[in-house]
Amino acid sequence: MSDQNINQKIQQLRKQLHYHNYRYYVLDDPEISDAEYDRMMRELQTLEHRHPELVTPDSPTQRVGAAPLEAFAAIEHTLPMLSLDNAFDEGEIREFDQRIKKLLAPQSKVEYVVEPKFDGLAVELVYINGAFSTGSTRGDGFVGEDITSNLKTIKTIPLHLIEDKISAPERLEVRGEAVFSIKDFQTLNRQREQNGELLFANPRNAAAGSLRQLDPKITASRPLDFFCYGMGQAVGINFESHWQFLDTISQWGLKVTPLRRLCPDLESVFSFYHELLEQREQLPHEIDGMVIKVNDFGQRETIGVKTRSPRWAIAYKFPARQETTQILNITAQVGRTGALTPVAILKPVKIGGVEVSRATLHNQDEIDKKDIRVGDWAVIQRAGDVIPEVVKVITSRRSGEQTKYQLPSKCPVCGGHVVRLPDEAAHRCQNLSCPAQLKQQIRHFASRNAMDIEGLGDKLVNQLVDNGLVKSPADLYFLTKDQWSQLERMAEKSAQNIIDSLEKSKDVSLERFIYSLGIRFVGEHAARLLAEHFQSLEKLKHANYDELISIHEIGPRSAQSIVQFFSEAGNLATIDRLLQAGIKIQFPKKSAPAQTLAGKTFVFTGALENFTRHEAEQLVASLGGRAASAVSKNTDYVVVGAEPGSKEEKARQLGIEIISEDEFRRLVNQ
Ligand code: IVH
């Protein structure tokens, strides 16, 4: 290909990728398959790799990868980013409308555009000739922070505008809100809780916290969304009205809320308000009201602005989803993984139409940080279908009778020891046979890579625990055929099948057995390391912290958890009973295969021809390597089979070696 042709090809690919990105992320309506998208992306990457001089910052390949910053640079806004006045009832909106009409010629008709008021972080994007150039926070309204690299990782922000119908102007400043969906916010907080990190108070804080990160890779890992709702300066194009502006930018591929309405009068503004309010609980994003804006830009000019806010727009806030009530008591709830969650028992109160009598306190740190005491008056918040939580306590209302709360050291369900492991936010019951944890434990115990008890599905496990037939995984092996047959939907034949698979499961390797115990922080890989190191269950049982931590790849968290596990009498009894049931542990052979992949991490994507995923992972493990499920900077090889997923792209972006199945076979010598 000639240089000119290559450049043309690159331009064409970029244009297609921008378009398909828009179909996928903004419209949520992809036109082509993921595989096709990936192929186009790969082709572009290859061409850019060969011609680095042709790479541009708005290329679809440039979404992630920027290096961490020392600090954010300042960006001055061409036009100040104003804030909004608030109104809380119809009366205040009528006054707003009257004020406006006084400023316009008599009898003027005013149309309003109404949009949801998003609760996130306000941002300005600048497009130069259609290419995304910089993005900044609102800051003090005049000067914000340059967060360009972070914004580039948000898939709903186009790196280049789509110019099929209307060409992009010389300069376009678009304002909007970066937001977190309620669901993604909950998922993120759950992960943070598991990692012992501090929780975000609400989706807005999660959005702001994710964008004000010096390392764009952290932002890239957060599922942020972006809605455009306003204009800064535009050079080379004229808009007559806000409605026209929104329509045009959405044709350029910028995301605009579908919940916008052009209202000819106040009555239709009010009816839209009630519609939105009704939908509020079902919306994917947090909205705290709506924004009413004069549509006509000429009229806006006449009406003018105040120092901090325009006269032509107002926020009409929804009723608060916070209420004040008293914390009558605090109790601890035991979850499936043994985590104790403190729960505030409240004097019942109605919040947004729903009666609330309990609120989660998340964990002990949260209680300590917010200094929550039994008897306190507190502000309770309910958002969407999020579990109600305590925002803060009102210390000025303390009578002196309030008492501090500490999670119990004994499990309220089984009396087992409650321990908080280092680096964990949660306190956990350590007793393997605690009924609260039992179902989950048994499911894990029976799972394919653990004891592999075929046919023992969730429904059976539920029945066994609910009927009190099984109080520890060991009990499974002592059930009689009669007992099995008495369970729901259990014919004699299936009872025999279960008994057969239990029998079959008794021959088990040491590493599988260790894994099946469900010790926290001991996954398959750690179980294998422990089996290889100790070669005996007895030795593992008596290992102390120092010995455990001396094993390569066993960290303090796992070591502590292992010691704790084997010091719990209930766990030791379960193991004894398992051995009594006839479990025969196969010890690893001394002559393990040469550890040719020691220290190497593999990730598999797509279907392999010669191995199942599990076999390939086992093979890697048997040679001393490890298989991970997600690509990160610690990955050494990504093995690509047929129809690979997004992992391949991620690997490319991180510059990780990508190998085919054949190359993998050569590596493992098969
Ligand atoms: S218009 C001058 N539209 O609310 C007009 N703002 O309290 C100001 N916001 O800083 C912006 N949704 O962060 C506008 N549909 C929307 C909005 C919105 C949320 C935020 C924005 C602004 C704040 C003002």
C-alpha cells in the first residue's frame, strides 16, 4: 500500500470505529458483532503500530494507556461554568417564569426545555474540528482541572464527532455530567468492602473520586457514563435554541438524555416533573430534580445572567430522600460468607413514600468513622433500591444516654469466633459450620474444582440445610439412601446417583481437598502451593504463620486466614469427620514436572482447540505458572483462541505478549 492509501485506510477505520463505538455505548444498539469490531480495532492497531507517525490523540486506539500524572494542570474556561438556583415547589417555578416574562417583550411566548438534573461531576469537553482535545472539571467556575486522559477512558465520550450529516465546527465546548449508575456504584462499593477500602457515600462521590484520579488506568476501570446538557463557546456554528443544540450534538455522537422535553408552557413543565418523579426509583442513574431552561438563545441573551447563575434556568428539586429518626438499637446480621453486618434498628420513618425501619451500617469502621451510637438521632438516606443507610448522626441531639457499639466477638448465629483479618473491613465468623454460611460452604465444597460432587445442585443444598439434615459438609457422606429419597423431587434413582457421586468424590488430591475447605484467601492456586509445600494435611494443620508466609506467593492475608481456620475447633471436627467418612487424600508425587512457567501469569481468551479452559489452566499451574481471569499489567501472556473477547484488546493496550494456541503448546511442550 502506498503511504497515501495507508493513511486513507487508517482514516476510514477510525471513522467506522467511532461510529460503532457510538452505536454500542451511546445508543446501546450495536450494528456489528463484537468480533467484527475487534477485528477492525486490531487492523487499526497494526497499521498504527507500523506507522507511529500517523497516530493521533483522537484515534479509537487512544482510550487508555496514558501515564499517571503528578498533578492536574489548570484549564481556564472560555466562558464561566455557572451554577443553578434551586426551587422546591410550583410556586417558586411560577415566580421564576414571571421574572423571565417581565424581562422579555410584552406577550412573548417562552418555551422551556426540561431535563433531569444529574447528580455527578460537571465537566467541560472541548472539540477542535471534531477531535476531542481537552476536558476539565468545573473547578471554581472559572478555572478547572485538566482531566483529559481520564475523560478519554469514558466510552460514551466520543474521541471524534460523527460528521455524516453535519460537519463539526472549528471549536465546540460541550458541558455535561459524568455519572455512575446506581448499580455500578453498588458493585464498586461491594468490591471496595471486600478489599477493605473505604466506601463511597453515593454515586456522585464515586463519579468525582473516579475522575479526580492521577492514574487514568484507575478511571478506566470504573464504569463512568456521561450526559451532555449545555454549551460553552462554539466557533464556526450558530445555534438558535437549546433544543436544536441538543439535537445537533446527539447527531455528532454525544450522549444526550432521552428524558428531555420541549415544554410550551408551565403546565407541561409540571406534568413532566410528576412523570420524572414517578420514574425516579426505576432510573439507572441518581437524579435529584430537573432543570428548566429557556429554549430560545435570543431570549436567553435578553434575560441575562447573575454572578453565579443564569436568570434563564432553574433547578426544580425533588423531595429529599433523607429523613431524621432515632436509632433504637444496633444488631449484627451474619451473611453468607460469614461477614457480620451491623444494622441500625430505627424508629420507623417514611422516606420518599416507603417506611424504613432498618439501615445498614456497613461495618465497624463506618460506625467508628461516623461515631454512630445506640440512641442517636440520625439522618437516614434511601436512594433508588439501595438499602437505607445512615448519612450522619446529629450530635447536638445527644442526651448523654447514647452508647457506643462494638460488633460482638462471638457469632450471634452459632457462637463461633468473630475475627477481623488484617486489610479487611468486615468482621467474620470463623466457624465453617455456622448455619448462616453453611449453604455457601457446601456449594463450594461440592463444586467441580473442589470435591466435584456431581448432581448436588443449589436446590438440594437448600433443602439439606433447611431440613437440618446437614450441619457441615461432612454430614453429606453420612446421609442414608432413605434420607436422600425423602427430599423433594428425589426419585430412588437420583438418590443412588448422588450416593455414587459422593463415593466417587472420596478419592481426592490434597490440593483439591484444601481448596474445598473454603478457607478465605485460599483459592485453587494457593491450595496447590500449600499441597506441594506440606505434602500432608497434618503438617498444614499445624503450620504456623511464619512458615506459611515463607512459602513463595503465600501472603500475610492468606497465612493469617489459614492459621485462624485451623485453630477453630468446629473446622477441625469437620475435617475429622470427613476422614471418618472415608475420604482418601492422594498426596502429590514428589517428582513434580519441571516448573518451566514459574512466576508467569497467563490469561486465556476465546475457545482453544486442544484443551478446555480448565485443562489449559491446570497445565499452566502444573508447570509452576498461574492462570488469571482478567488481564492486568501483571499478566505475562494472553493466549488467544477462536473468537477472543475484549481481553485481547486490553492486552494490546497494556503491551502484553499475545500468543496463539500453537505458541502456547510449544511453551508447555505439548
Ligand atoms: S445546566 C448554567 N443541566 O447542576 C446552567 N446542569 O447546580 C448550568 N446539572 O453545575 C448547567 N444536570 O453540574 C444543567 N441537565 C442539567 C444538569 C445540570 C446536572 C448540574 C451541573 C451544574 C449544577 C448546577
